[in-house]
Amino acid sequence: MFRAILDGLRRTGSSEALRAAIAERHAALTRTAAAMLEGTSHLHHYITSGIPG
């Protein structure tokens, strides 16, 4: 994916494809981080809720 973007950048001199790819990756990482934080929150609540093990 990134190789094609970089090749296009070299050919056209336009950075729009690169900017779009970076924005897409940033959004994906943000979604993943948010999901991990939510999962951690649920796990913490489960562990500290006093449910006998």
C-alpha cells in the first residue's frame, strides 16, 4: 500500500495520496487505541467488582 503511494508521490509530486494514507492510518490507530482502552476499563471493572473467583 505505502509503496504505491510513495511511487505515486515520486511520479506526480503531489502529497495528497500520502496525506490521505497518513490520515487513514491515524484514524485506524485511534480506533484501535479507543477499543483497547474500553476493553481495559471493562476488565478493570470486572476484576475490582468483588466477584468471587
